[in-house]
Amino acid sequence: MQAVKLKGKVTENQRLVMEVPGEIPPGPVEVIVLFEEAGRPRKRGTGGPEKHPMFGMWADRPEAADPVDFTKRLRRGIERRKDSGG
């Protein structure tokens, strides 16, 4: 299973409207809808990501020297887990 983040809109008559990129093949999909609750403002951070205590936690790890490749390998491992649904 592959994941793609799409943005869309729920209309007044409760229809979900979104553009689907051409690289997504026809067939069944599973959709998870994330939305902001009415009346509750979205929390904003107190600074950029470098202010977060976890920022840089992988900086000294040699296997993370190429962050793009490292992230792809982590995701592949998660997708292959039997409990991941993938």
C-alpha cells in the first residue's frame, strides 16, 4: 500500500471534492479525512523546527547521512511490518 497526501473540500451537501494526480491508478482506495474542529483554533508552535527538543536527534547517526534515503528505508520497513496494514 502506498500513501499520497491530497487536499480537498467537503461541500455543503457532504460531498468530498479533490483532484487526483494522474500517477494514481484506477481502483479502490482508502480515504482518511483530517479536519479542524469548528471553534477550536489550531495550535501553533513557539518557533521553527529547530526549537523542538527532538530536532537534530539523528544528526550523528552515520546511517542517516543521506536523509532522503534514510527516510525511504524507514518507511519501507514500516510498510513491510505485518501489523502496519500494508
